[in-house]
Amino acid sequence: KMANENEISIPASSNNDDIFHDIVMLEETFHKKGYVEGIEQGKESGVKDGFQLGYDKGKQIGIEIGTYAGFAKTWKAILEQDEQPKEKALKTLKALIELVERFPSDPATENLFEILDKIRAKFKQACSLLGVTPIAASGGPTGLSF
């Protein structure tokens, strides 16, 4: 008869004199099996949760970076068609575009969040120079949360 994977095999006592040994050790046997199963389930759950968290955060950052790129390229095109473009704003937009284009695609980049902070700061500077209210990638004004 094949043992079911959920069944616990109780080791036979090597010493017939101690018939209660297996009964006494039963709790420890179940404890060990539960521990091993818990570790395996924890690893599996951790990998799934970690993947989902990384995916969600990566998606948020991607949307944010894309928003900054679209903003900068659109305003750059507008300013370049103007007869008297705001030179400082144009220079800042070009710097923002360059930062966005150099943003690392490898999430393991050591200073990823420092680079992201520089991009955010350059975006805020561009908004200030253009006289526009910055809108977060989530669709609402930056700095507000409810």
C-alpha cells in the first residue's frame, strides 16, 4: 500500500521494550512535518507576493516616468515653435528628457531612487519655469492624498 503524502509515517520502535516511545514522539513528528510544510508554503507565497509587489511598483514608476517624458517632449515642441521661447525652461525640459531617457531599466540599479528623485525635481523645476501646476502621474495634484 502506497502512503498518502499527507499521512505521517510513525517510525517503529527499534526497542520493543519501550512501546510508548512512538506515542510520545508523535507530537514531535507532527511538529516537524508542519514546520517543513510551513517553510515550503512560505517560500512559495513569498515569491508570489514579492513578484506582485515588484510588478506593481515597477508599473507605477513606469507610468510616472512616461508622464514626465510626455510632458517634457510636448512642452519642448511648444516652446520650440514659439517666436520667443523661454530659454531657461527649454534647457530644463531638455535636461528632463535626457534624465528620463537615461533612466535605468534594471530594477537592481543601486541608485535607482536617487535618479528618480532627480527626475522628479527636474520636473517640478520645469513646471515652475513654465508656470503650470504639476499633476502627479496618478491624475491628481502632487502632494495631495486622501
